[in-house]
Amino acid sequence: MGHIVTLDQNMINMIAAGEVIERPASVVKELMENSIDAGATKITASIEDGGRKSIAVTDNGSGMDADDLDIAFEPHATSKIKTSADLLGISTLGFRGEALASIASVSQIRAISRTKDSLAANSIEIDCGKKTAVTPASADYGTTIQVRDLFYKLPARRKFLKTANTEAGHITEQFTRIALANTSLGMTFVNNGKQIYRLSPNQNIRHRIAELFSSHIAQDLIETESKEKGLIIRALLGKPNISRTNNKLQYVFLNGRYIRDKFISHAVREAYRGTIEPNRFAVAFLFIQMPHHDYDVNVHPTKIEVRFYNANLVHSQILACLREKILTADFDTDAKLPTPHAMSPQINDAMAEFFKKHRPAQNQHQFDLQPQGRPKQKYETTRQTLPTSQTAENHITPQLRTGFMQIHDSFIVAQTDEGFVIIDQHALHERIMYENLRRRITDNKLESQKLLIPESFDLTETQADTIKNNTRLIERLGIELVPFGPSTMAIQAFPTVLAKAAPLDFVRDLIDLLQSKNTGYDTESLLDEVLNMAACKAAIKAGQKLTDTEIQQLLTDREKTQMPSRCPHGRPTTIKFSLDQLEKQFKRT
């Protein structure tokens, strides 16, 4: 007798449930998506014990009659596709006909449904695949599906579920994804009898983000959109100051469906390159629309992955849309001053008294450091009478220069029409140097100059191979290396733009950087890393005293820089203080 047997249909469904129903959150996702496909305008999801004890989803959609309710929980029963041709243009969230059958095979279900033209509802109960007959019931139009004791006959699956709080967190995430993609819906989420969210229908997306996350995040988003080559992109992009240590606040939706895609993730990361630190992730909400026949959603049972027929086009369009907006955005960091009530009354009184005694001089002459055609942003010339005491001048009051002053030989304070800014001199000059290097190396290799005395250095065989494998890049940098012995090389020429950097130290660090990058690192990203390092080494340093002319040149160059608010590593260069903030601190308002 043979060993191969045909599994019964319920066992097949239970196995299929392992792919579709990973945890209670999967049930919530599938049921809510069915509600949306049914045309619902209101959806309520309720859970108990992290969804392990019960899950209920109620909607006001089109509902099902008795015949549809009887067959809805059968495997591969669906109203959303009829022929194989329908798979080429799927516009609904669900279509496989696996979800309800999978859920019904691993839990106890009671479903109640009523169509809008029916006077009565119908119900059905299912216990791990065993159905009762459809019976009349009393209910409003729409559908309610109650799921109890998930995996109760599969202890091996149930024991892998996490704590109630963890599972509730996964369910909240699924609810959030659907809520972001469907702002026209009124949506409610209840956990253990407590209402967590009650979202009004037809909300503005920024308002919905504020309710789902925080008003702080919603306020720090900039919007952009593009329509080109059949691809419509709308994005809300977080400013660098709200970046995260993971990518959990990056949401991508394709025609209303939450997806994860490596090409899009890479495009977002590249768009923010140089504006946030390398180990940080931007906050981003992307809403993409494209013809259904341009991608395949029938890739995985959970439908969270898609396959684009032209992934490179999608990548380039998203990158261009996001990068253009980011490059022109003002990412200067607003100062976070303590609220007056957060300070002691004694400090408040002392600050107020100080402010009264040190009012700024009136009728001061102004001048504008900006090139013609730049947005209005004035650094004003202000003259104040400083203490004549040598001790006070040198040790108490920093010297105020024409419209600006340098403090601790590291920061520049400059007055603006709206208040004043504090600039990190190294970070700003680093950004200026980076853009200068990037512009020059894009046009041609960097100009170099022969060293009067070549600087030699020893190197290992591995280091020699690294130099050999990156010859083209080293040449583009304007660095000329020549053999100087069996295991020695000499620096013959060095780029003029890096005149302040020590050639030997720079080349050694360059070799270390090139060695640290694996062979799969793309050329442009590697070049960018090198330019970041070069800009850092060539920039003025913290603790370096600057002349008035040097400070004024730095401020002038800032206005000509494409992205002056962030250094190439993503750190802020500028912090803004407004007059409103100051007046509140000094109790003037």
C-alpha cells in the first residue's frame, strides 16, 4: 500500500491559513479589506486579549444574501475575479478567496450580514471548518464577522503568539495602514472595551496622521506631488528633525494598498541622502497611483508585496519627485526653548529684568548679504555699546561684529528679520565644501597641484589592491599616486580645493574608507562617501577663530548653497530663534 494520501479540504485550508493568517492582525487586515471592497463607509474593529480571545469587524457595506453567506467561507470563493484575465487588472484589495476560508478553518466564526434591499439579515456559524445552516437574524445592513479563539485547535500555532499587548500592537499597525490609505472612511478601533481611535470620515490626510501618530509629526511634514509617465505620486515627507532609528514610520501605498518594496525604500533613502544621519530613517508617507496592469499584486498570499513591470521607472520617478522637494526645502532647526512655566519664578523674573535693561539699539542700519534673486533673508548690521572694561570685554561679553558674532570660536550668531540664527561653522562649511566638490567632480576631475616634496607611505598588499581597484575614482579626486618602492607609494599631486587637508592623512583615510566598503557598493554611493570625508577634512573646524571677512563669506556662501540647513552627514547646521520665542521667554507677551 502506498504512503501518499490526498489531504481533506479542511486540512488543506488549515495549511493555507499558515500563509494567510500569521497572527490575529492578519485576521483584522483581511476582514477590514473585505469591508472596503464591499463599499463600506464606516468600519469598526473590536478585539479582546490581543485578538486571541475575539475579533469583530462591523461595516455598513453592501452585505451578503443567504446564498452568498453560505458559500463565502468555502475555499477560493470570491466575487472579485471571474477569469484568468481578471488577474491582469486587479482593483480590489482582496481577490484570492483564501482569507475567509483560512480564518474559518482555525477559529470559531459567527457572521451576520444584510443587504441594503433586504428586510432581514442572515447568519452562519463555523467551528474550525464545520458549518451550520444559514439562519435568519436581526441586524442593520452591512456585515459583522466575529472571530473567537483563534488557533484553539492548533496549540502549536497558538503558543507562538506573543503577549496580548504585542499582538494588539500588530493589530493597531494594520488598522493604521488601512486608515491612512482610506481617509474617506469613518473608522473606529476598540481594544478590550476601550475606544482607541474614532476617526471621522473624509479627513484631511495630515489631520488623520495627527490622530494616528501625533500633531508634532503632522506639523513637520512637507508635501509634494508629481504626475508623469502614468505615475501619480503624492508624498508627505518628514523633516530631518523627526527622523527615526528604524523605518516603521515609512508608509507606502499603491492604489490604496499598503506595500513594501525594496526599490521604493531605496528611492526614499537616496532622496534624503545628506539630510539625515546614515543610521537614521526618514518619516515618509507615499501615495502612489498607477494603472493596475503595470504591476502584479498576485505575488504573495498576504498581498503586501508587488512586482512592478518597470521597477526602474518607478524608482527614478519617486526619487526625482522626493529629491527635488527635499533639495529646496527649508530644514533649519527651530530652537526648542523651555516654556516659561517650566522655569522657576526667580529665573523668569531675572530674565525679564535683564531684557528690560538691555533693549536693542533703535534705528539701526541694515544691509543684505544675499545675491540678487534669492528669497528674502537679511542678516542685519547691529552696533551696540559694549563694556569698556578689558575684563568684561574679554571674558563676559562676546564681541559683537557687523551683524554677527562668533562665540567659542565654533558658532556664528547672526541677526535676521525674524529673530536670529546660530550656525555651526564646521557643519555649514562642510555642506558648502561638499556641494562645491560634488559640482566640480560632476563636470570633470578635481583640479590638482604637484607637491613640491612628494609624500611617501608604506602599504600592504591588500591596500595596494584597493588602490588598484579604485584607480578611476582616485583619479577623479585629482590625487596622483605613483609607486615608490616594493611596498611604498608616493603622493605626487593633490587637489587644490582640499588645500587645508593634510595629503598623507587624507590618502590613508581614503584607503581605509575604500577598504571598508564591500564590492557590492555602487560607484556613486562610494563617491558620495568619499566626498563627505573630503568635505569634512577641508572644512573649517570647531575652535577655529574666524575674521569678520571669513564669517561674512561663510554667510554669503550659505545663501548660494542648495541645502544649507544640513551637513552632508545629516546633522543640522542652523538653529533658528524667533522674536516671538524670545518675547515669551522674557514675559513680553
